[in-house]
Amino acid sequence: MDHEEHPEDDGYTGSATLVIGEQEFDVRVTLRGHFQPIDGYYRWYGRIDADPAVSEAVGGRKTKATLRTPGAEADGELSDPDPWDRYRIMGTSRPPFVVQTTLDHADS
């Protein structure tokens, strides 16, 4: 699934900094998000590419973290890794990537 197939979804793919406690990790992420009109929250989520240092620090547990991309920063939570050792990250409200907030260029 890519952004072209679901243009209503916002997202980011690229480098990021994952902050867990006092540790920082340079990672690669694939993120998406969308506004939930029923409860009024923006939900963002994605995967962090497999990284042995992240796996060692997290140890397969749910963990609070901060994710920084070139455009923004947000707090979220890492969940259990998938079979390929990629951790899922998710959060609510302002995402760690730039989101279009006007309709001026929506059709561009």
C-alpha cells in the first residue's frame, strides 16, 4: 500500500530519530495517519525498520518513545515486534510528520 493508493492518508517514509529514555537511534520509518471524525483525534502509526540496537533496548515490550523526522516530532508507543523484528509505532494527535491542514493544494 502506498500513499498514491490512499490519498486521504497522510504519511512519511524516510529517516528518523527514535528516542527511548535517554537513548537515541537513527532509524528508517514508514508512517501513515488519518483524522478520525467520530472522536476528533488524528491517529498516526507505522513501522520502524529492523534495527538490532532498537531491539536490544526495547526487548520486545511495549515502550513509550518519541519519534523525530525532519518535519516534526511526536510522542508515541512502540508495540511488539513483527516476525521480521520491525516494531510498530503509533500515537494520537500531532504526528511526527507534516500534515496538510488546508484544502488549497489538495488537488495538486
